[in-house]
Amino acid sequence: QVQVVESGGDLAETGGSLRLSCTVSGLTFEYYDMAWFRQVSGKEREGVAIISPSGVATEYFDSVAGRFTISRDITVNTLYLQMNALKPEDTAMYFCAATPKVGFARLAWEYDSWGQGTQVTVSS
């Protein structure tokens, strides 16, 4: 049984930083592309960042490029998202997701394992 558990969400000030973590079990972590998505209530889930199985290749969506960094540690089956220079528009529920597809899937439906999310709120 696959389990995906996010943590690290919190209240932060504009310009501040947070680090999200996502621990995965029940799948061979180093074989999967991993991604962070976020969702505001009433809106579609949108991509934030994607990382290759090896961790060498990454891709960022325009809204966070230059501010966020995705990384992974295969020794502890954990995905991370370092969030710097936070803005109020970064406020959302953040989700970690895994897909066996290769080639940086950018859409939520392409991911088949999800966590419950962790809330990030950035005050203005």
C-alpha cells in the first residue's frame, strides 16, 4: 500500500521561507518522477515543481521559478520543497505526488499516488 505524507506547512510572512517534506512508502521511490502541486479552494490543482527519479533533472512552473527548489533524498524516501521569497499568492494546500511516467508529467491526472496535503499560508 502506497503512503504519501506531507509535512512542513505553516503560516509565514511575505518574503519568508518554508521547507516542505514528503515521505513516501510502498513504492520504489527512486523509480518515480515526483512532483509538488498546490490547490486553492475552488480552483484547479496546479503544478509547482517536478523532479526526475535520480534528482538530477528538475522543472519549475513559472509562478515559482527562481524562488522554490525541489529536491529528493532516496536514502530516506523523502521529497522536499524549499520555498523562499514567499508571496501571499503562494497560499494554498500543497500536495506531493508520484508517477511512474517518465518525461516530466505536468498535469495532476498523470500522477497516481497523492498525499493529503499540507497547508501553506502567507500573510501580506
